[in-house]
Amino acid sequence: MSSKTIGLIAAMPNEVRPLLRRIGPAERCRERGFIRYRFAIDGVGITLVESGMGPDRAARAAEALAATSPAAIVSFGFGGAVLPGFEVGDLVVGVGCWLASDGHLLPRGVIDRDLADDILDGLGGARRRVAFGQIITSRKILVKNALALRLPRELDAPVLDMETAAVAEIAGRYTIPLVALRAVSDDAREELSFTLDEFTDHDLNIRVTKVLATILRKPWIVHQLIRLARNTSTAGATLADAVIAASALLARRPG
């Protein structure tokens, strides 16, 4: 096996599971509070870290990955489309990364544009639409309609997540090339009818008791949760295909 390695990072089990089903057996362990998987693609060692939700956890996980000196880091997961155009299951290849904080958008880190170009070209035959996009990271669920009104005109094809900006900042600090992939799990028409505080503890761990209590208070969200579960299944399949293809491309690149 080559001494070259590639790092992958995703927040949640349902973002990771479809990939693991496709690649087959993987070594699994818990290290430094994260779940870590190791496997190989095209003879190159892959380390996948499941970080947990939110930018703080993503940053710590990215630090752990950076310590292994990977040739590149791929941050992947689900994202919410802010503007019309993307549909559920579409893949966004990030070309810009922003942090939404106190009503402002702040640039964060640098996504490797050459790698983004190569990956977009390599995914040209994908079953779902693949396009460049701007990734906006937030610590909370944002109201898309309100955010859309505040976006700079030149910031096209924006998608929301909770991790990429943190990973980009760490990758930039260690000068590790970064690839960002987001599969759309909710389109611009879907405004989430709950907050993270209603589902999670202070460390952004989802608590079943809080979910159930929220459903009792807001029974109308059941249909939305069912729809989101179906959508994330579609988006998860898109992600798995894209991450395998991107990892294979990175494995073949010199260096």
C-alpha cells in the first residue's frame, strides 16, 4: 500500500453509513472522542473521522486528521439549499466557504479550486446533478428565506451546513488541500420547523427524549421528519458515490 493517505471527515452516522456499505470491511475504533474508520481505495490508505455535529467538533476532528499529514482532506455531508435550483440528492462541490455569524458572512479557509475542478469533471457521469457551490456554515438552523435576502449577489449556489468552515480553517492552517462535498437533503422550499436546541443537548448530541418531547409539542413536524429521513437516504447515496470517486481521483494524483 502507498504511504500516501487521504483524510475524510463527516459529522453524522447517516452521512457515513452509505459510504461504509459500499467500501466493505473497515477497521473501526474510538480515538480522542471520535469514531475513526480506516480502509483503502485504489491502494491508498483512507482515514475517516465521524466528528459529531457542529463546528467545534468538526474543528477538533480536523485537527486529529491534520496530525496524520494526509495528502488532502475531504469534508462531506448533507446540506440545505438556500436558493432555488438545487433539488434533493444533487451534489455540491464547494468552491467557497463562509461562516454565518451574528448576521454576517465571513470567509473561512481555502477550498482547493484545482481539486474541485478535477472532481467536478470526474463526476460528470453521476446519476444526480453535480455543480459548484458556496458553502455557508452556521452553528444553528437558519431561516433560508431571511438568509437569501442578505446574501451578496455574487455568492451563487449557496448551501448550508454546520461543519465545513471549521474544517477549512484547520486545513488552511496546516496547508492541507481541502475538498468539500455536500449532498442536498432539503431544497430551498423546505424551512425546518424546529431548532437544534429542541433536539440536542449543549454539546449538540441528539437526545431521543428531547426529540420526542418536541414532537409532542409540535406534532405537525412528524411529516417533515419523515420526509427528511427519505431525503437523507437519497442524499446519502449521492454522497457515497461522490466520496468514493473523489478519493479514487485523489489517490491517483501525484504527490
